Amino acid sequence: MISISKSTSDPNISVYKHNRWKGLDGKKTTLANRDLQKAIAYYGDPTKFKNNQKLTDEKSIKYEAYSHKDTKEVLKEVFHSKCAYCESYIAHIEPGDVEHFRPKAKVVTDQGNSLIPGYYWLGASWNNLLLSCINCNRPNRLLINSTTDEVLMGKANFFPISDESKRLRNHNQDIALENPFVQLINPCSDDPEQHLDFLPNGEVKALDEKGEKSIAIYGLYRADLVLRRKKTAEGLSRTLEFLVMEIKDIQEKQAHGMPIDLSLDKLAMHLESLKKALEEKAEYLAIKKALIAQFIASNPISNNKLVDLGVDLTDLL
């Protein structure tokens, strides 16, 4: 998981910007605002919901803004068609889910209690939407890495906070008041590096409780994902080894007054491969950046030589 630069302003698409839809008051409004109106009218009615119980047989409302094709296309652009949580590229194997960071209809607490309704007023909120793969978003029983154990993982309606008395339950409250107590990483507002440490073997280690809960709920320790990160790390490690070999070759040739043009060409080729691996659209950037940071720390001579040649690997982090 990496930090994602996602604007807090609504995207410039009709869903959020154009008054094309008829609101509950009969006036034209945006689709997102109409969803909000419907959500408040339905979920905010105490005759329909009380004490975490649904008191009506009336069919639940349908949110339309978040599932609109334009909304999903913008999210794909923001997340480069990768899962916000595990960084797997999803566009070529599955459509991906438009994920609500705060669940809209129901919330499951850390204690397993169900709170009904959920954050209904955020069902169409741009700041509550991410792109997620099915395994991170939907409940599944999957293998834990290095074991034969299958456990339930996938975010679904889970949304733990450290103090239930601080949880917000209606649209009249300021969501910012709850943020300090949230125990899941939101890559659009948190720095995952403060909570997660990605290891060369593909595994991920929690640095605090927020990281621990994020690993468990998003399923960041599922076996297939760890294996894919491991293979990615192995490929990058080979590229870094080639860099060291070429740098040593350049140093030796310079020491003996030999031409280094061919070696510089090989070095440039490996650097280009490295840059491509670290493009924003590439998978598993968190583990790649962790490896490069480790390389810089453990190979100061090679790194200093790269700097002398005009290449600073810290620019890739």
C-alpha cells in the first residue's frame, strides 16, 4: 500500500458538477446530491431505523452516483487501475469494486457488533470512494501466507475505531472528529509507511495497531498476494545487483584508464528498467521502494558513485 494523491474536491464529471437530476424537492440537482437527499430521508428517519434495527419493510434506497460509469473511470485514473489497498493491477482480470472506505448501510465493529445504518450520508461522497480489488473488499476465506489455514478476510462492512463513543452515526456530525480514532489505513489520507513495513520475502509487518488491523481486514497477508510481492521483490533485487556489478566495472575500468562507454550504456539500461518498475502505474510500489531504501542504506559506495554519475536513487522513492 502506498500513499495516493487524490483530490478532496469533487471530480469534474456530471455526477458531481451538473444539475441534471430531479431532487426530492423537485428541483434539478447533481446525482451525488440527490443520493444524499435520498439517504438522509431514508436512513435518517427514526421511524425506519432505531437502536441498530430496521423498522420498515420499505426497500433500501439505491445509490447511483458511486456506481456511475464516469465515477469509476475517474477512480481508475486516480488509482492507475490498481487496488488502493494491495496495489494489484485489477483492470485486466476483474472490473474492480468502487469501495466505500466508511461503509454506507451497515458497520461491523471490532467487537463484531452490527450498527445499522452505517455512514449513509457518505454513500456518494467523493472523499469516501476508492478503487479496490474483490479480495480486499469482499469477504472471502483465503489462505494465510506460509500456513494451510484459511481465514475470513476482506473489508466488507468492517470499520474499527479505537473508541466506540467517538463513532459518528448521523449526517449532522463532522466526520473529521472521528478520524483520529479510525484504525484502518486510508491510503488517500494516511501515510502507509508509518504503519506498514514491507519485507523482501513479500511479507508485510505491522508497525502499530492500525497497521495490524489493516493487514488483517484488507487481507494483505493472503498467500497469493505475498507470493506476487515476493516475485516482484526478487526481480527488482536482480536489477539492483546488476547496478552494483556495472558500477564496480566502471570503477575498475576508470582505475586502469580504460574506456567506460559500454559499461555506461549497460548501466543506463538497468536504470531505465528500474525507473519503469517504479512508475506510478506499476504494481507493488511499497515493497519496491522499501527495497531501494534498503539498497541505499547498505550500499553507500555504489549509491555515491551513482550520484557522481548524475543518478540519485532517492528521487525514485
